[in-house]
Amino acid sequence: MPDVPTPQDATEAELFSECWDAVLSYADLCTSGSLTAHQLATEAFTLGMREVRAAGAVSVRGPARRAGLPMIPELLTAVRATAAGWEADGRGHKLDPDLRLWLNSGQATRFGGPPLGRPVALRGLRDMQDADASLLWLAEVEALPLPTVARRLGLDPVTVAEELDEVRGLFRDRCRRAHLDSPMDAQCRSYARLLDAVTRSAAADTPDDLSRHLATCVRCAEAAACLRLHGGGMPAALAGGVIGWGGLAYLERRRRAAEVRLGAGGPGPARTDTGDPEEGTNRTRVLRGGLLAAAVLLSALALGVSMMPFGGSGGSAASGDDIAAARGDRQPGAAPATSRTTAGPAPSRSPSTTPSTPSTTSSAAATRTESGRRNSDPEPQGASSATTGSGPARTSAPAVTCRVAYDLVNQWADGFQATVTVTTAEALSGWQVAWTFPDGQQAGQTWDATVQQDGSRVTATAADYNRTVTADGTLSFGFLATWRGRNRAPYHFTLNGEPCAAN
């Protein structure tokens, strides 16, 4: 296995440090294990840096132009080229199976075939000045804060946002020209100018015939993504058009990596080992504390109602259940914080002691019952099996052990990209997150976890590097999936078999 090339000076050493993380992140997507990923990244990094040096590429601001890519995308394409070499010389078994299928398909040939047949985003980025292309890539794909981008490229932090807007416009112009230069049939040619006009304004409506054409023509859909500056689709257009396979997964990884760097490396005094969570965890702790406080308050109110001298069913106590039931099967709802007496162990409740009023507990909360039925209605004194004669009943709210947030990042004609973030109140040394798809969706490529699907039930298992989660910490992973007809959000999320409430 070749060694990583030795930096020639301090500037090059800094560039190596900045680029290696990106190269290793993409290599990890392309392979089936961390050791293999490191091997692929090392070979690709050596190859890419050799080509960059030979081309005389320098990351400085200036009028010079070159027919290559900025540093990071140049190295990412070297990962793809190295993976293709592995497939050709009999080492393809070390690669991700989906990548192997892609390398042997017509999609892969587009990136190394005739220039006019390559993706519009790749051609547009290559046609820009190196400094402009670097600014666009670092801000859009690597998701770095603009002050960090300005510092790395030697730009003025005050004007970098305006310059980025200008660079986006330049990229759109280059992509439009590349699209018009592409070989197209008569139908695509007839829509080219209309496509340019529609994508210029966020308020412009897409005609039905153009919409149908974009749903069936990959080349025109790619061009539309590059030409549309509004809507937040440019990062995906860049990553998919330049990297190719795994572009969306890489984009999501870099976005999360940037969030982690911001949380751990922000300005301020050095963090001491006091066990304090980071900024994101602090927000989670505040949210969780507020939820628990609300649960305790509701429990106290329910206790007060149960001790009043009149009976009957409490309409206000059922409102929490009604809210949970109104969520339907879209996402799991948190169990309502109703009163539950805990003075001593509760014996099994016989049918004769069951209240005559119907239980308003939702089906989601019913699965969480322990030794008896949880009822939000007040009961007559002596009817509750959990009370004792020694004094009034005590109440406690069920602790929220985990909460889940499901984020639909992007969706297209037959597929979508999503992320799952789980906040756990307990420390974990390993985790499995499971959920149910309501509409027959099929999970595919995944990052930061491994996924198995049995019918509509999907289980995501931690990777080797993110098995450990601190108390009040979060775990997160993403995936690509297919859908047909409907694409409702999954429900019945569990963490290590325990139900999770929805954020």
C-alpha cells in the first residue's frame, strides 16, 4: 500500500490536512470496511496529488484558468478512478456492491467519455476559474461557514457572501452554455430555452409538458438542477454531477461533519473535561428538561382532579390522548403524561376493579403499559389497585428515554434521501434503530449505519465508529430509498427495542 505523499511545504501540508478527511469520507462510502477505505483513500490521494502537482494547480486567487477541478473534487474523482482500477484488476470484491454495479453501467462511462457527453455540472465547474470553483465547492458541498471559506481562500470575510452569489451566477451561466453545447435530440432542443427561462425565477411556474419531459429525460433534469439557483438544490447538483456515484451520501456526510466541527471547534475558551455536553447537546438537554417539566405539571394537575370530591370522566385529561391519536400513523407519538400511582407494587387488576368509563389511552401508549391499564380518567377512592390505605396516592410521569426526528432531505420521481436523528437519555455502547415504512418504501444505500429490511420493517445498526453515544447525546444516520405512489413518513421508531417519541 503506497504511503501518503509527503508535503513539500507548509502550505501544501495544510492542504493535505484539509483534503484528507474528505477523501477518506468518500472512500469509506465506496468500500466495505474501514481498513479497505483507508487503503483506497491512500492510493487515490497519492494519485490525485500527483496529478494536481503535475498540472501546477495552486489554490490562490488570480486570473489564471485551468482545465481541471478544485483540489477536493479533483481528489474525489481520483477515488472513483482508483475504485474503477480495483474493479478492473480483480479487487472489486473490496468495493461496495452498488458501486460495482454503477462502475459496470453506462452511467460511469459518462464521467470519462467524450467531453460533450459528461454531466453539465462537471463541465460547468471545470470551465470556471480555480478560485471561483473552489469557493463554490467549499461553500455548497463541503458546507463550510463562509468565514472559514474566506480564510482558506484569502478572501475578505465582509464581501465573501456577495462574491458567492456572483459565483453561483457564473456557474449557472457555464452550465447553461454546456447544456446548449450538448448533443440533444429535437425534443430536448425545443425545451432548452424554455428551461432557461423557467429556472431563472423562483416565482415562475413550470409548464406541464416541460415537467413531464424533465421526469423522463435525465440530461435535461440534470441541467435544470444546475440552472435553478433557488430552492437549495445546487449542492446536490454539484455533488451528483461531479462525484457521480454516492454524491448525495457524500454531501450529507460533509454537512454533518461541518455541524460537528462548528459544535466542537467554535470560538471560546478550551473545553475542560467536566462532562458538559457540546452546544447541540445543551439544546437537547434544555428541550428534554422542558418536556419532563411539562410532564410533571400535567401529572400534578391530574392528581388534583382525581382528589376532587366529584367523579366522572375528565375531558381535559383526554386531550393529550386526542392529540397523540390525531397524529395517525405518520410518526410515533409520545405517550401522554397522565397520572400513574406508584405507592408500592401494583397487583394485577381484576375485571371487577376496572372503571366503567372507557379508557382514552391511545394505542401507542397502550403498548407501553407495565402491570395494569393506564387510564387518564379519575377513579373513585378505593377503586384503584395501586393505592394503599396509608395515605394519598403518589404520581410519577414516565421518563422519555429517546426521541426521534425523521427528515426528508430530498425527493425525486422514484426515490428520496432521508436522515434519522435519535436523542437518547441513556448512554449507549451499541444501538439499533428500527422503523416501519407505511407505503412499501425500500431502503438502499446507507451511511453511518448498516440497514436490513424485512418487509416494511427496517433496522439500522451502528457502524464501528459510532456505536458509543453519551447520555443525553444524539446518533444520526442517513439513507437513500425508493418509493412508488405515496411516500409518507415512517412510524413505530424504536431504539434497541424501546419505543421512541417523535420530535
